[in-house]
Amino acid sequence: MSNFVINPYMVESTPFSPEDISDLYAWYDMSEVATITKDGSNRVSKIENKEGTTARDLLQSTGGDQPLWLSASRNGLDVVDFDDNRWLQTDSALTEIDQPITIFIVLETPAGDAGNDKWWYNKHSDASQNFATYSNEDSADTFAVRVSNILDVSFPAGAGVWQYVTTQFNTTATKLRMNGVEKLSGDVGTEGMSGLILGAYSDAGNDSDIPIGEFIIYNKLVSGAELTSMETYLKDKWGF
């Protein structure tokens, strides 16, 4: 008779997913081609919201404004490139959500452009206020968080460097984290977020000109063990 005994408490662990954290508002994963609608030239007209609320899908019907899907561009994963004034946004401004709001983005740092900020994302272009993280004009090494107030930080990354960035919009206790390290904190004001534009300040300009791999929004302050799990997921998945 065999003396081998199976331990019933030894089970295979389940990989972490952004859905494991509560209050997920939107999740756009450019590496999952099944959520991407693109034409024969790989121009993207739609990125589905993996959280499931279709009103938060990102859309672009104008061919000249559609970003470019790139196969296996970062760590063997697909990304979407917003180079050359391209952007997507929700169909309309949505019901505003209040702070705290936590936003995660995986992107390649844009080059500086004198006179033009490089806005990674913002409120829908129909909204009257800002709700954004972006690269300041003239430098690829200065980043900002902006609502009614602006917070700036110098981070010597240089153009063309991939990073994962966490912005915890939390009124007077707002924080920006880059590659898992806190870089600034302060007061951005109290306004909330309504709708979303990705890759630009608005449909009229200050575009990002960057490739983006993943973009995730929570309608809460993601902190503690949840923050560690989320940043570890992004770090491992995208090869940092």
C-alpha cells in the first residue's frame, strides 16, 4: 500500500485580476485583442470596458483620429499607440463620480513638446473641468496631476521609457506613484470625474502621442495590500 497522502489544503492559487478589488469603475486592456475593434489597417474604433458597463466603452468613429493597434509591442503584449493626435472617449459625459478615485496606467513616456502638454487622459471633452495626469510641456521628465489645482513632480525617466503610474485622486491627500514609488502628494481640489477621454486633453488638442498598454479606474482609494497587489500585477504583466 502506498503511504502517499494528498494534503487537501494544498490548492493551486488563482492569479490576481483587477476585478478582485472592489469598486472597479472601468478597465481597458489593450493586450486583449478580443476587446479591441479595429479595421484592416489596425486603426482602433473601440476598446471595450472589461468591467462590463458598455456606456464606458471607449469609441472613435473618425478614421483620422483613430489610434493604432500594435501587436506584441511591450513584453510580448499588444498596445494601442495614440501617436499623431489620436484619441478615444466614452460616448458622452457620464454621471460624475466623486473622489477618492484611483487610476492606473501603463504607458511609454512621451517626448517633450514646447508649448503643448501631453495629456494621458482627462474627463470627457463635454465636461468643463479637468481630471487628469499628464506630461508637462517642454519636458518628458516633469509630470502633473490636475483637477482644480495642479501638482507637479520631476521624474528623470526620459522619452520612450515604459512606466506604470498610479494616481490616487483624494482631494487634499492626492498622490502620484511611478513604478511603485510615491513621487508627490498634495491638494488637487474636490471635483469629480465625468466620462473619459484617453490620449488627449480634449477632442481639440493637447494630445498624448503615446502608446498605452492598460488603463484601470476605481471609484475608491486603492491602498494597502490592494495597492501592492495591483502594482505587482502591472509590474509583472508588462515586464518592469
